[in-house]
Amino acid sequence: MAEKQITIKEVSLNNNCPECYNTNGLQLTFKQKFKETNLYKSITSETIQEIECKTCNTIIYPVMWTDDIERVFEYHQKAFVPKKPSTKLKKKAWLIIALFGIIITAGITFAVIYK
Ligand SMILES: [Zn+2]
């Protein structure tokens, strides 16, 4: 089973980068985890937030956040609406279900006719 992360929302922040002190590099990204197997795709309720500086290419971990970054982060966190958790069956899964349906229907029909 593969676990992937999809980016739901990206926000550019005007805060100073704690690493390179640039004000135009910080980007806050909201991601959500989803799982994929051969038979289904499923969005989980688990979200991941990440701040990265595009100027110095550094991931800014929460321990490095300044009060300003924290404040801006909280603001965006509140405004962020994650995707609803859901599971979607793939074509293959539907084919298996359909096949079972046909076999069962055929079995019942056979049993009724040749009773
Ligand atoms: Zn930076």
C-alpha cells in the first residue's frame, strides 16, 4: 500500500526567513495524506503543514519559527479546510464486484432452473 501526500493549499508568507532573513521566500504548504492500493484510493483526515523557504531551499521546522511566523501560521491553519476523508473504489474493484454479482446471479438462476 502506498501512502502519498497531496498538496491542498500553498500560501506565500511575507515573514523573514529564520535562515536567510529574506522576506519573499517563505511558503506554507498544507498537505493531506492519502492511501492508494490496487483496488481503492482513500483520503485520510491526516494533514501535514510545512514551511519552506524557496530562497535558501530550507525547510523551516516549528522549532525555528518566530512569533510572527507562528501567528501567521495559526491564522492560515484556521482558514484551511481539508478535503473530506473518503474512499473511492477503482475500476478493478468494481470489476471484481460485478464479476461476483454475475457469478452469484448465474448460480441462483442455475439452481432455480435445474431444481
Ligand atoms: Zn531562507
